Amino acid sequence: AKLADQTRENKKILEKNSRVDKERDSMEAEKNKLQESSLRLKGKLKNMDQQIVTMKLQMQNLTTVKKDLFKTIEEKSTLLEETEKEKKHWYSEYVAMETEKKD
């Protein structure tokens, strides 16, 4: 009877050990999945950081282009004003010459 009791006890212990081993294996597999997921997320984060840097550079370039455009517009506007003044000047010279011819 003692031997049978001991055998049953040993069987229970073995079953418990087996359950613990399965649980441990399951937890190990879960840990591995989480580590893989973590690596993927870190990769995505790094990629996003690179995209942010690229976007910042593009914004700087656009700001420079905008400044250049405003400068060009300003220059063209000034040139247009000067051309208009010159046109008026020469027109008044022409009118003066025509008036002198009539007199």
C-alpha cells in the first residue's frame, strides 16, 4: 500500500511538472513573440524618425524657395515701378517735343 501511495504521489508530481513545463514553454513562446513585436515597432519608429528628418529638410527647402520667390516678386515689382516711371518720363518728353513742333 505504501508503494502504491508513493507511486500515485510520484505520478501527481510528474503531471504537475509536465503542466509547469508546458506553461513555461508557453510563456517563453509569448516572450519571444513580444520581443519580435518590439523589434518590429523599434524598426517602424526608426523609419518614422527618418521620415520626420526628411520632412523637416523639405520644410526648410520650401521655406528657402518661398523666401526666394518673395525676393523675386519684390525685384520684379521694383523693376515694374521703375519701368512705369521711365515710360511716363519719356511720354512727357514726347508730348513736350510734339508741343514744341506745333509752336
